[in-house]
Amino acid sequence: MEQDIIGDDHEAKLIELLCFKMTKQFEKDRILRLIFLLSITEGGLKEATYKLIIKTYVECYGIEDLHVLLGAEDMGIFRKKSGKFDWKKIRDDF
């Protein structure tokens, strides 16, 4: 899935697969790594996607781990789109 996130631009398909993996209780560390990779490579997540990921994560893994997502947001590896950093443009230029 990591290669799909880096090389592919089918965000909707990746989000659906990520949510499916969360509902099947895949390993939390792996899910978090995929979420952060997706957020970085997309230059942030759309508002609706951002909220969906938080909601699904809390429903599947519990509110106790919400601090992980909020901490990642503070560090800038899990964020909403801002337009400052565009991974797709960088990838296309090279």
C-alpha cells in the first residue's frame, strides 16, 4: 500500500482501503504510518477526508489514542490541505 500512496493519485481508493483496514483492526502502528504517509504525499488531506480518518480511527481503536493523531497534527505530518506544500507537483516535476 505504501507504493500505491507514493506513486498513485487515486486518493478515494486509498482512503477506502485505509478505512477498511482500520475496521478490520490492522496493527495500529502500521495504520498510523499509512495515514501519515498519505497526508504528507497529498500535501495534506481534504477536510472531509481528514474528518473521516479521525472518526474511523477513533471508532476502531478508541478515543484513548486520539492524542497520537493530535500530536501528529502538531508536528505537521497529519494535516489538512493548506496549499503550501504540493507533493503531487513535486512528483510530476521529477
